[in-house]
Amino acid sequence: MNTSASRYVYGPVPSRRLGRSLGVDLVPFKTCSYDCIYCQLGRTTNKTTEIREYVPVDRVLDELSSKVRLGSPPDFIGLAGSGEPTLHARIGDLISGIKKMTSVPVAVLTNGSMLWVPEVRASLAEADLVLPSLDVGDQRVFDRVNRPHEDISFDRMAEGLIQFAQEYRGPIWLEVFVLAGITDLPDELRMIAALAKRIHPARVQLNTVSRPTSEGCAVAASVQSLEELRRLFAGFTEVIGEGLPSGTADAASGGAPTDDIVALVSRRPCTVEGISAGLGLRPNEVVKHLGSLCRNGVVLPERRGADVFYKRGRKT
């Protein structure tokens, strides 16, 4: 199997926030400034704040160019992937290159931890949409939930978010990831809401666990509690739903289906339905390919409640 065919670009991903998003991976697997307890990709293996060119931008653009010409256009091209995309030193060059290539809007999904660096803030200026995270309201819970690199204090992270919001001309969708028994407490959410008010995003999105997490203590908050907590926030605030985005691709992304499936679940654990919706494959075709991939240890199943998610295996 030629997994190199989907080395940097994956999906489209069925995203609850962005519809169908064609993903771009800018760092090696689990290179991140955080080690969040709720991360769907497991523990961070390279916790760092080093900003450098982790993957070659020209090769990323070449691969993306071949993908965007195939099938129906995605709703967004999302810079996210296997870690924190703003650690890539040339993310601004990549965004410029994408915008010369296609009219599909570019979204950057970031944990927000590196926005205290002026060069990082400037590099995101051409993005059509930036979706940073703000999960906690103080240093104590920051250390417990996000487990940041030692260079990043809560105050440094928060001030970076505020400064970025003052400089950036596009919309900001602020994600607040809520965990039962940890950050769903009203006092904690009030602190987050007060900081969100200073950031003044176009929208606040309350999210919670929907896939297998890094730590068992990361438990989903109920939709009812999220609806109640929404009242604490000023401005447009929404609870992210459980369902898949409506609509599916009318064609797969053009590579071998097994390669596309591996590329997708390596960055985001998915159900059969999620893989089908993102890649435009029939569910029975997805099941057939997953059977082979699971037997070879390339993809592993993991049950969460009534759902079975497929994720990166030990042989990828």
C-alpha cells in the first residue's frame, strides 16, 4: 500500500464545525505545544515550541493542487492535522500559495498557544477563518487539561489570543472544549466567558468529547449542560452538535481508497459513517477496506459507547 500518496493532505474530513474540510498536515505526528487530556490522537510525543519548517511547503502545495481538482470542492481547506500547525515557520507562505491555487476558503485550526509570538500572528493574516481554542480559565486548570510546554503560561497564551484578535481582520470562531466534572463548572466557565468577551470572537463554539480521548478522565459534558452554560457567554454562542455534516462527496479524493482511509483516520478517528461522508465512499466499500486494514494492523478499531471508531494503527 502506497501511503505516501496522502502524506500531507487528507480527507475531506466530515467536520461538525466546518462541514467537509480538506485537511492539511504541517507537522509530524503529535508534534504539539500541548498534551491535552482530551486529544483524539493520544499523548503528545514531541512537546515543543520550536518554530521551523517541519514539512516542505512546495510538496504540500503540489499534493494539495492534485487533490483540489478532483471531486466536488470542500467547504474549507483546514490547516490542522497531527499537531499544532502554527509551529510551522512557513504557514503564511502556505496560506498564500493555497489562495493563489483555489477559491476554497482557508481555515486554521489552532490551540492558540503560539499567538503570543508576533511572527505567528502575522503569518495567519491571509487566512479566511481562524479557529483557536480556549479550554480553561486559569493556570491550575490549564496545567491539568492542556498540559502545556513549559514556555507557555496561561497568561502568555491568553494575552496572545487577545492580541491576535485585535490585529486579525477575518472572523475568529473560538472553541471552548468542555469536560464533565472539570471545566463544566459554572465558576470555571465564567472565567472563560470573561476572557472570551475580551477576545470578542465572531462566534463561540462549545464543544465536548465525541471520540476516544488521550485520558479516561476526559469525559463528555451533556448537551443539556452545554445549553445551560451557553448563557454565560456574550455574543453568538453555539453548541456543536453530534451529527455529521450534511451532504457527502460525489467522488473520492482521487487516491487509492485504502490510502485515503489511512490518511484520514491517522489524523482523526472516524466511524464507518464518518469515513463514508468525508471520502464519498459507499459504507459497504469502507467496511471492506477497513477489514483488510484492521487485519494488517494498519488501522485499529476502538469502541466508544455504541460507536466504533477507527484510528491509526501501529503499522502506519
